[in-house]
Amino acid sequence: PVQVRVPAIGLVVLVGITGSGKSTFARAHFKPTEVVSSDFCRGLVADDENDQSATTDAFDVLEYIVGTRLRRGLLTVVDATNVQPAARASLVRLARSHDVLVDAIVLDVPEAVAAERNRERPDRDFRSHVVARQHRDLKRSLGRVRKEGFRRVHVLHGVDEIAAAEITRER
Ligand code: GTP
Ligand code: MG
């Protein structure tokens, strides 16, 4: 197994392109209420998890929920692509403002794997250029994410490492 040690109280930021398996990973390793996803928040404010025009409002709601949970001392996992530095920076700031640790878990899967999975999904119709752009952003991120204020950055390379991951909550 690949050990992933996360803070028992704090923030865990998932990072991965669409189709990389973030929501699946979150479901496998965390309680449903511990996971706050951008899709869920888009649904809350737009009745449509794919409505990209609702993104700003959705992230306001997401940050509000996450901030409230952190203030209450609850482990919280953010399920959003977070392939852009600005998205990660907001979440690092949010954790800091609540004096809690923040780790990142990067799901680094080949673009072709994610694209193939997305083709099978009824709930997604991302064009391939979207996945390609996200993948470019992710690869760029790998070189800088360790300097962004995360306590630890766990990078899981490929589907095998992701499948072998075991989460430990540190006290
Ligand atoms: P977005 O929400 O679009 O950003 O994607 P995501 O990163 O949350 O991916 P999600 O977990 O929804 O997985 C996408 C598709 O890949 C789903 O159909 C999953 O069932 C499938 N999938 C996810 N993880 C795995 C895996 O480890 N193995 C296999 N075979 N399929 C997986
Ligand atoms: Mg998802």
C-alpha cells in the first residue's frame, strides 16, 4: 500500500483533471459529509452540476461550507480539479485563516485514461481540449505545488498508486 497521512483535523485538497477519479477516491476513503465538491455546490446554486456559469457562486458556497467545517474542527476534503494555482491558493488561505493544516493529494493519471473514462460518463460532456488544458495545468502544477503552503503534497502517479493508497489520519 501507498501510505497517505493526512491531518485528523484540517483540510485535504484533491487535485486532478476531470475523469482522474477524485470523487471516486473521496468516496472510497472519506465519509460522505467530509467531502465538499464543486459539482455539488454548482448543483445547489444552479440546479445543474454542469452549469459553468455558476462557478463563481458555487465556489463562494464551497468556501463557506469548508470554512464553517474547519472552524468546527472537522476534517474536510475539497473535491474539485484544483489544477490552477489560484484555486489552490484560495484553499491554502482558507485553511490558514482557520489555523489548520492543509495537505494536497494529487491524482496524476494519463490524459488518455481520463479522456476514455469521460467518454463513458453520461453526466459529463467535456470536449477533449478541456481535458488537455487541465492536463497541461496539472503537469505545470507538479513543479510548484510543493511551494504553495501545503504541509504535505502526496502525489499518486498512475492508476496503480491511486488504487493502492491507504489514508491514515494523524492525531
Ligand atoms: P470530475 O468530477 O469530472 O472532475 O471527475 P473526477 O475526477 O471526480 O472522476 P470520477 O471519480 O467521477 O471518475 C470518473 C470516471 O472514472 C467514473 O466513471 C469512475 O467510475 C471511473 N473511475 C474512477 N476511478 C477509477 C479507478 O480507479 N478505476 C477505474 N477503472 N475507473 C475509475
Ligand atoms: Mg468528480
